[in-house]
Amino acid sequence: MKYISINKDDNLKKALKFISKNGLKCVLITDKNKKFLGTLSDGDIRNALISNHTLTEKVNNFYNKRSKFVHQNKYNHNHIRSLLIKFSYSVIPVIDDKKNIVNVITWANFFNEKNKIKNIKIPAIIMAGGRGNRLKPFSNILPKPLIPINDQTMLDIIVKDLRSYGINNIFLTLSYKFEIIKSYLKEMKYGKKISCIYERQPMGTAGGLRLILNKVPTNTVLVTNCDITAKLNYTKLIEYHKKNNNSLTIVTSFKEYILPYGVYKEDKLGNFDQMDEKPKYNFLINIGIYLINKECIELIPKNKKFDMTDLIKKAKSKNLKIGTYTLNDSDWQDVGEWDQFSKTLKNINK
């Protein structure tokens, strides 16, 4: 709670100092009895200064009195997730009946909490049968799982992350340049610790799952593409999947795209109406990680090319429950494209 809250009679300078130290771009405002009143963001302070106010003035004149909060006995995971994503909050206070702040929920803690439960029994399947066309000519020599990221490969990074959560039952679907991958596994002494499943023909982004249906002991499997790195709490993901009784959970992220042009709008007569300079658009995108129950895998046809988009559509048509679990855009990277490769090199060890 240090540097999280200040009194309504404190000045803007102190608020700015606290915001700088807590890294949340926001402070909680309380009265003399420590009861929650609202929030003050760095944007609120910036607007105050633009309006010729000074840092010596009290925050009481500038804080948001309609800030969202949750009661300690009246909220759940989905409610918090919805508030964080819909309003882009960095922090949400948890209060008791007397409006005392008993806890705070931050975006970072909610989506990327480090606590891990060992020995997760759900097996993981790394989909590594693709040709890596987006990485040509690099992928003409090496398959995607062996793309070097600093001093390790994509496969090393994914396996290391899975095992940090105790996920040790790992399958690897192979097709393109499978001999090279199997040789690497042997050289790195992965050996029988990773089970390889060979696709005799291209089976798409989901078809290979059908080959594993009778080889996994659990009803649910974790599936990940081999070119994705993510700061993902698998424990929370699995808890979310089970709590919501999902048949399929898709890990998603909001992606912002900025159109590099001014967009003009016309009225009904074809005359200029208004212009939006370089508008921003937000999309909820599929990053390539899933939790899938066997009733979904059974929908995949045998020995045929079948993509994950086909499986999602088919599961939807069968009225199976499909949920989404959202990550911050900064917490995952797709190294399957060259323009993302250098970004991953910078972020992978952070």
C-alpha cells in the first residue's frame, strides 16, 4: 500500500511524487479517516497544470470522484477483468462496508501474478508442424521451434516456461524438417521427456491435435503455437477455464492499430463533415495459446487439414462454451514475423 494513497488535502506535488514511485500512473484519494474517495491520475494532474493551476494546490479540487471500486465480498475474477480491460484501469481499490481500502488490484498483479502452483497435471502440446513461411528465407534452413533467441531457441523458452509451472507432460507435433528438431531434442538431452507426434501430411494449425487424443490422460490440454512467447500465469488460466466450465478457452490480447492517415467523414450530401487525424482502433486478437477439452478435439476430422479457426467455428456451432482470457499487449510476442523478431530479442529477458 506504500505510495498508493494520499489524503485529499495533500497537494499535487506529493501526488506526482507518489505516482512516480508506485508506477501505476494513479493514486487513491482518502479522507482523514482513510476512507476511499476517488482516484487522481497523472492525466488529471497534467490537465490541472495546463489550466494554469500549480503543484502546491490540494488534490481535493482535481481528483475523480466517480472512480470504480469493488466491495471485498462482492466481486469475482470476470468482474475485475472486465473493469480493467474496458476502462484500461491500472489499479482498482477493494473496500469494506465502511469504505476503508483493504486491498488494491493492479493490472500487472491480476494478469501476470508470479505465484505458481507446481505439478500441474494438464499436458501441454506445442504445435510445431508449420513451415514458417513468414520467416523465409530463415526458415528455409531452420524450423520455427529452433529459431535462436539470444542463446536459446524458441523451443527452449516455451519448455522452460511450462516446466516452471510443473507442466512436464509435453507433446510436440512435427512435420516440416522434423529430423532436425528430433536431433536437437536428442542433443539437448530432452529425450523421452518430450513426446514427438509426426504429421505425415500438412494438417493445419489444429489437425495434429487429433493424433494426440488417445495419448493424453486428462480431459483438458494446453495448446500453444511454437512461435509465441508470453508472460502468462498458467495457474490462473487453468483456474479460469475450469471455473467457467469452458470447453475451449482462447488466450487473447487487445491490439492497438494506428491508421497513419487522417480519416475524413462526409455528410449525407457528400460534403466534408469532420476529420479524425490518425485514428486508433483496438481489436481483441487470438495470440495462439488455448485450453481445449477433449469434446472439442473430437470435432477435428481424422487425417485432414484443419485449422484452429475451423475448430473454433465448429465448437461454436455445437454450442460448446468458448471463453477468452486476456493478456496485456506488452506481455506477449509473436516471433513468427521478422518485424516482431527484434522486439522479442529485447524483451525476452526482461
